[in-house]
Amino acid sequence: MTANARSVSAPKPRPKDVREAHFLRMPRFAARLYDWFLSMKPTETQTREVARDLAARIGQGRLLDIGTGPGRLLAELHRLNPRLELFGLDISPAMIAVAKRNLKGIPVDLRQGRAEQTDFAADFFDLVTCTGSLYLWDYPEQGLEEISRILKPGCSAYLFEVYKDVDREAFRTALRNNLRELDMFRRLVGPFALRKALGIAARTEEYVAMVKNTSFAENFMVDKVELGSIPMWLRITVTKCG
Ligand SMILES: C[S@@+](CC[C@H](N)C(=O)[O-])C[C@H]1O[C@@H](n2cnc3c(N)ncnc32)[C@H](O)[C@@H]1O
């Protein structure tokens, strides 16, 4: 079946505050608050680990981070390998503004736009990534189809996503250990944000069903990974046929 023949599924019903319209209207202070939240040690460690994982996969070429938020992953990738040509995309103008501030002085092409319909040329990227964003897209399958369009043949995208069927006991223990060194406010906000993410996230088999309904159906892999020693992440690797 070709990509065009696939039916695009209806948007997933979800709380109003995680729909595209919400991210489009996000005020600048909320984007700044999120950026501040990312500056705590456990999330900084997660960003560094994702960057190391990706940097080991690509020596040079074009890399796109979809749903880049405040752009911290791109900054870390530049630090690890300044030869990479970096691109960032996010639906939220407020997040793009914060990313521009965080990435000042670093050559990065930052664009506001939807994962589901970008203005990049076909067969353009050597690697596409996305961290904690796919689970928020209104039309995830359409977004995956767009990734397939803009990836070069033979190249892969790596999507790091939280999943609902996480081992709750292991998650709670890891969270407790991670929160110990944080200030009181972060100790309160951190677990709330993570639990909310798990509540909205798909189950592993739902992510698998999503990918199976796209051009990547025959070329994907799903691994459970620990980031910042919190076991709540799936790494979904999808590869475009060469
Ligand atoms: C939880 S944040 C993750 C940000 C960053 N990747 C990180 O790891 O910190 C999710 C980001 O996805 C963006 N987003 C949500 N839906 C999107 C879509 N359809 N297309 C592009 N970006 C989207 C949001 O604006 C937000 O910046």
C-alpha cells in the first residue's frame, strides 16, 4: 500500500490543553517556565543522553528536531558536533522565541510549523528526531508520513516518547531518587508534569499500531530506554526505504 492510499485517522480525543490550538496560543511566560523546568538536573541529563545517542549515529549532514521546544537538544548537539547542520521546528511561536534566545550564536534554522505539514524539501534530512512531542500531535500518523517525505532514503528518525504502560513501581522509585536534590518547587512540579505526560501518552501497542499505519510499517523498531535513569521512555526508530 502506498503512503497516499492510507487513510488518515481522526484526531485522538484529548484534553484541550494539549491540542495543537493550545500550543499555537501558548504565552511566552509558559514557554519560559517550561524552559526553566528543563534546566533541572534530571531533565538536563535526559537531554544530554539523547544528544549523545543521536551524535553517535550521524557524523555530518542535516538533522531536524521536531517539537524542539526551547531548543536545548539542538544546543547540546552543536556542542557535541559543530559540523552538524541543525534545524528545529515547533508549532508554538512562544517556544521558537525561547529557542532563538537559547541558541543565540549557534547556526540553527529554526521554524514555526506543524510536524504534519512542513515546508522542507523531500529527501532533505539525514536524521530526524523528536523528544516528547509525537504524543501531543493531533495527527501523529500524518506527522510520521511527513517525516518519511523529508528524510533521505535509507535514513532514520528517532522519536523518544513516554508511554502509559510504564512499570509504575520502577518509575516511582526512579523519580524519588531523582527528586532528592531538587528545590521544593521543582519537587512538586516535576512529578506532576511527568504524571500528566504519562496520562496523555499512548501505550506501547498504540505507538506500534500508529507506525504500522504509515510508510514505515515494514521498517521500525521500538526499544524501552532509560533517560536520566528514569525508565519511562520508548525510542521509536523508523527508517525510510533506500
Ligand atoms: C513537551 S514539549 C517537548 C519539547 C522538547 N522536545 C523537549 O524535549 O523538551 C512538546 C513540544 O512539542 C510541540 N508540538 C506540539 N504539537 C506539535 C506539532 N503538531 N508540530 C510541531 N510541534 C508540536 C509543542 O509546542 C512543544 O514545544
